[in-house]
Amino acid sequence: MAMTYSNDLVSFDSWAVIFVDEHGYIRAVNEKAEYYFSEVEIGQDIHKAFSWFRDEWLHGKAKSRIVKISQYDKMLMDIIPDQQQDGCKYLLFKNVEEYRNITHLWCEVEDSLIRLQPFIDNSNDGIMITNGDGVVRAINHAFSLISGLQETDVLRKSVYELSKQGLLPECSMMYALERKRVESSVVRFPHGKETVVSSKPLFDKHGNIIRVLSNVRDITELKDLHEKIRSAEAIAKHYQLEFNAKITSESSLNLELHRSRIMEDVYELIKKVADTDLPLLMMGESGVGKTALAKYIHALSERNNTGSFVHINCSAIPEALLESELFGYEAGAFTGAKKAKIGLFEIAKKGTVLLDEIGDMPFLLQAKLLNVLQEKKFYRVGGTKTIEADVRILAATNQNLEQLIAEGKFRPDLYFRLNVIPITIPALRERKEDIASLLAHFLEKSNQKHNRSKAFTSETLEILLNYGWPGNIRELINIVERLVILTQEDTIEPKHLPPQITSEQMPPMSSDNKGNDPQKTVVLWKPGESLKGVVTNLEGQIIEAAISFYGSVKEAAKNLSVDESTITRKRSRRNSTTTSLKDNMDMQK
């Protein structure tokens, strides 16, 4: 049989490694093994190479142990089966003297805990050590004094079994095993004292728990202090909830800064329905504040005190992953699903879920969402157990859902289920009376954020008020912050505004079109005119309009992205051409 072991030995380079086949013959050794065991030869029977080696070790369940290889030398030995070749084993050896950390040795040695008893008995705190299954492997003398339990009561028994018997309280010892992280708890032992138990899981290189070290401290004398701490934690939790609500509300202030009647109506509607569990459908263009409005609704509702706000962008998550992200999945549901995972609907338990861009949700997944709305329960992907969906669902879109229904891209039954109370947020251009207060608010916020003191001139403010704001409030926030950061002067003038805003405010370029009729066609060419003359004339009109708007040749050149000398030259050329043309016309007369 061909052996494939050479690459595997590399991964154990910190260990002395001997590879044996199913019959116990040595097939390979690494350099460290040659250093430790110079007498070992390839093809040799492991029992002949090591007279102290027991045959049962190759076939028994105990994988790790301390072995005495000579009168003075002890080695830590670990036996690992080869996953690809049935019956073959890796024998790993490391000198015990290499360990300087007693905790590390606990991690790796199965049968050597008894040797560490003197160390743990020196601790004033109680110590309990369990294996990865929660079976008690060792306790110290202090643990017996604190808990009232003796070794005969707990050794080789599961912490879960001891808890059922009423000997051990449910505490961090169990939590550390279940959650695979450091846990602490305050508990009273049924036959002992009130304690703080801190449990730390120790892992092997594969991430599996092989030990839980629990430190048990008597806090009988600190009971009053503990009560104060618990009271402080309760108060902190209360203020945290209030703080979260305040932050959420402040994030929505951009919506409440309104003077328009249309937004006043929107807010009157929100206040009526915020504390209900009805689904809401919010419609409006991108950037009008649908997400901020959803957070505001959550902040006004009772669910702000009981659960989380979870924002799900249906267009940002790939279609193949959306269902598992929303509803979670069970272990083995698909390739790579080694462990079960909860979905966003479970994370939002007793809270609010915002399904943003609901129009982009895959058609097949819409049926499952409809069932959640109607039955208030769902299945994880690959699961058979129903899970309660105690959430309030908000939906938002910038698309025309009725048109998507007509195109067969959106379920009408889901639409009618979501559209119980529709809320339409108008675009900023439809409520221009709100722009001034929004500009003032975000200018103040940006000044505070960046430690500036910028202000708009009246001309700048007039231009911003007349701008169409296609990106709505999101665009307004970004423009204001950009101006605060990039403008060197304390006053923000029209020349500082970005081109997309100023281009809407440019004066008419044609002297024939004086603004009397916005729909009037601008004549660029007349019969008899040369192309060069038309281009020169058009360039001249653009240059004069820019100079008029920016107030100087220098600023006009800067914003037209040309040299100042270029503008001067083109103005001179246009003037000379105009004068020559006028002289020719006078001569003809």
C-alpha cells in the first residue's frame, strides 16, 4: 500500500512525529523525532523500537498521556488517526519540560491532572476543571469549603447531572461550554456560599473545547456591594434604552425640520400608527429619508424597549443568500452549512424589521414573507421546526409596486398585505419651504463636527433654495458637509458651489433669448455664417456668462478649467471679429 504522509508531517513541525501503519510498523519520522529517538528505524515494529509502548494505546480511546521514556525523561504523547488511511496513526511527542504554562499542559494532557493537584490546592479560590463534555476532572480543597461538595460528590460526573441533582447551580460552567466563550455568573451553591464563578474554555487547534477552568470566589462578605452593582446595572440598562431612543430620534431630525403642510400631514399619520403592530409601506425617491423615518417609527413604539431595529436592504444581499440571511438555516441545509445560524428575523425578536428596497425581493421569496406576515411564524432553511416571528414589519421602496405587479415581478397579495397604511414621503423639490431649515440645521451640525464657523451668503442661499435636489436630503447633507470642509473662507459664496448646482443657475447665453420665453429655441447658426465664426461667437457667450456669474475673469477661468490668458485672448478675438463684422456692414450701407 502506498503511504501518503510526507506533507502531513510538516504540519506537526513543533512535535516529534512518528507515522505507523495499521500493523504498528514505523513508516516515517520527522527531524525532531530523529533527534529525540536516534535508535528508531523505518520499518521497525513500534513495540520493539519502544519497549515501554503498550499495544492498547494504538487501539484504545485515550489519545493523550504522559509517558516515561527513560529513568529521567518524560514525554507528552498524543495519538492522532490518519483520516485518509484507515488504521494508520500519527504518534506525536513533546518534552514535558518545554511547557512553562500549566494551563497549556491542562489543555493537552488527558490523564495528568492528578499530577497538578498540588498546584490548584494552593489557591484560595475554589477551582473546578471539566473536560469538553462537562465531566468534572478535578477540584481543589477551597472548592470543597465554598461549595460544601467533596471529591466523591462530583468527580467523573457531568455538571449537567450535578445540576439536575441539586448539587450544583446553573452557572457559567454550563454557559462556557454552550457559548464557547468566557462566562461569569453570581450564584449560591445549594450546600454552600454565594459566589462569583468565572469559567474559561480552553480549545484545541481545531477549535473544540477540551477543558473548562472555573474559578469560584466566595463573596458572602461582598453581598451588599453586589446588590449595589446589580442595581447600578439595572439603572444603566434603563438609561441605555433612553439613550438609544434619543439617538434614534435625533437621526430622524432631518425629517422633522419641516415647515411644509405636506410633511406635517406625514408626521400626523406617523404619530397615529407608530405604536401599533400594523405593517407600513413607505414610498418615496432615493434619499428622502425612508430609513430615518423607519427608525423614528421604531423609536416611538413600545418595541423600542423590547427589541432591536434591524435594517435589511433587499437589493444589497445576493438573491441566493437572501433567504438564509432573513430566516437563518439549519446545519447541513446546504454545502458549507456546518452549524445552524439564526436569521435577521430572529435577531429582531420583539423589535422592528425594515425591508428596504422591497421591490427587489426575489418573487419566490415573497411568498415566504407573505406567510410570515399572515401566520407570524416561519421555518429556517432546511428546518422542520416552526419559529415564532414576533416582529413589526416596515417596508420601503422607491419603485412603483403597482407597475411591478403588472409586469409580474411583485405579488399582488403581498402588496395588499403591506399596503395597509401607505406613507409617501415627498421629494425635496416638492416641499421647497423645508429646504432653508434643513440647510441651517446641517450647516450647524457640520460646523460643530469639523470645528468650523461657515455661513452662506444671501446669493448662495438663494441658489441652494432654487436648486432641484435630485438626491433629496441625502444630497443636501453631503453638499453642505463638502462646502464646510473645502471652503477656506468663513462665508460660502456662489463660486464655491459645485458645478451641478451652479449649472442650473447660469444666465441665458443668447442675447436674442433674454429670458422672456424659456421655451424659445436658441438659433446657433444662420445661413451664410462660417463654422469658425459660429464657434467663436458661442465661446464668447459662454465666457461672458461665466464672468457675469462668477464676478471676475479669474474665477470664470478657474471654473471653466482654462487659463486666464485663454479667456482674455478669446474675448479679444471675439471683440475684434465683432468690430470687423460691424465695419463691413457699415461699408455695405
